[in-house]
Amino acid sequence: MKQDFYDVLGVAKSATEAEVKKAYRKLAMECHPDRNNGDKAAEEKFKLVTEAYEVLRDPDKRAAYDRYGHQGVRGAGAGGGFSSMHFDLSEALMVFMRDFGLAGGSSGFGGSLESLFGGSGTRRDRRRGHDIKVGLKLTLAEVASGATKTVRIKSLDTCPECAGSGAKAGTKPVQCGTCGGSGEVRRQAQSLFGQFLTVSPCPTCAGEGSVVHSPCLRCGGDGRVKTEKTIQIDVPAGVADHHYLTLRGQGVPGPRNGPRGDLIAVLDIKDDPRFERHGDDLVYDLAITYAQAALGAEVQVPTPFGQSTLRIEPGTQTGMAYRIRHKGLPRLGEGGHGDLHVRIHVWTPTKVTPEQRKLLEKLREIEDAPPEKEEGGKFWETIRRALGAFGE
Ligand SMILES: [Zn+2]
Ligand SMILES: [Zn+2]
């Protein structure tokens, strides 16, 4: 179970941006890796507080988090999960530095990025392949029901000739002489918090610990070859435009059997001209005739799940909204559905047939006048409420 981001930073749900920033700065200074001699627990805490900070400092991400919890910004879902964050240490350090490093006025932080990030460049991270980003276009119907999308991507795959080792057939990579196979070199450096030890990837083998003397003829020693492939992405129901799906380990493999990057699908949801979307709720504008409004009627309205029957009550006014429960979009990670609001507009005909004219003229003679505004009354109350109801 993931810790609540507000608890992580020790701030109230109502905390201002400044309070979030202040809380983060204090915690990040305490658990900053440069202050903790490579202590793993401190490093994990640093990553966590930075992740919490990146969500809570951003009004959009914070709103998504407040609404959906971790699901809104990351977490599990069919086929991968939502993610806007998955910091490794160097990214977390970069966030800290972006917001506090230079502002602190310290030459230690303003100086060499190389030395600062050197400490975090673990062998594994360095060799990891790239993430692949793809855009996924979705219709509102697909958001409503969930969808399996097929995308074609250009990527790299493990070289079949050398099985990814990069070494020519009949040879093997050999241990790196510079680092003795560890992939790391250590040196002293200076930072905001004083002297510290940096561990950086070995310049000879780029952190791999081994070198290839006779490269594979097919891949030139890289261990990867170009490929194009089709992949399927399961999109859970109820996603929104600010979400993206991360398929772990579906990105480009690292060179010479390095770990794979992720595949990140950025969602692009096409507007459906029929509906206005307000989170999980939808609004549909329905025009009805004066007679339907006055006498009541049964009408068909579209929903993302097909047609639905709506009973219009006698005496329905323009601006009144009917709610069809559970016909909105699925609630991501919560179960259930939002509602469909049907906003009524009484339609006035612009052309009338002779027969209609006769009836309308007759009606005009005998109908009641609408209520005066000063009297207040239900009609004006309805209009006032309607104008405020969906305004943003
Ligand atoms: Zn090869
Ligand atoms: Zn080396």
C-alpha cells in the first residue's frame, strides 16, 4: 500500500503551494543522498518525498490525486498502470535542484551536474534502454467501455546473432581492466553539504563492467538490431486526457542485454460533440418542443452505452436538468459510473405551417402570461440555478 502523499510531506490536505514547497525542502534536505553517505533508506525517502512533492506542487496532478488517489497519478490498472512519476534517484535529484539547488545560492549545487549525478548513476540505470512514447487516440465510447488498442512501433530488439552480448560469434565480452568489472569508479567531490564520495560509471566500459574486443558483425557490438512490431495496449475504462499508461519493460532494451525501458502511451481523447465531460459525469443538451415541455413526454437520449429513455415531466422549463444515474463514464479505480445530466432547452419553431399557425394563434388568445421576474417564483429560480449549475 502506497503512503498518502500528504502524510509523506506531513502537510494538511488544505496546504498551500508554499506550505508544500517548504515541507518538501525541509525533508529533502534531511534525506538528501549527499548528507547520508549512500544510506539506502534515506535515498528511498528522498525519492518518495520528491514524488509526493511533484504531484502536490502541480495543481492539475494534485486535483487528479485528490480525486482518484494514487490511481490518478500512478498505480495499477489493466495492462500497466497509470504513471506520471517513477523517479530514479537522478531524476529526483534533478527535481530538487530545479526548485532549490540554484535558489539556495550555493556554488556547490550550481556547479558540476556531472559530479552530483555521478553518485546516482548506478550500473543498472545507465544501461537501461530508452522509453518509447506513443500517442493513443481514444473516442469517448472507448473511454466508456475500455479498449484494446493496437499500435505499430519502431524499436530495437536483442540481436539474434550474438544474443545481445555484442561479441562476435565465438568470442565473449571480457572483464573491464579499468574498473575490474564493477562498472564504477569512485572519487571525492564537494557539495552543498561538504565533502562526499561520488560513484560514477566507469569511463572505459560505460558502467557495464565488461568490454567487447571483437564486435558482432550484425549489430556492431551494440547487442541490438532495428525492429518494427505491433503491440496491444489495454486501456481501462474511465481514463482522462491527463492520464498515461506505462507498460513496464516494453520499451527499448538497453545495449548488450541492458534492462528494457518502458512503453508510455499518452492518451488523447477525442471530444464527442454530443457530450460535455465533467470528470465522470457527462452533460447532454436536449431540445424539446413547447408541447412536450408543457404536457410531458418520453424521449430517447444518447448515452455512451446506447440510447436511454427519459421521462420529461409536464411543466418542464428551459434550463432544467434531468439526471440519468450511472450513465456517465466509469469511475477509474473506484468502480461504478458517473451520471448523465440532460439539460433541457425548449425549442421555439422558426417556421410554422398554416395549421400550426392557427393553433398557436388560438393558444395565444387563451394562454396565461409568464410570471413577472419580481415575483420570484419557480420559473426564475430554475433559470438562475441552471445558469450556475454547469458554469466553469
Ligand atoms: Zn549482435
Ligand atoms: Zn570498466
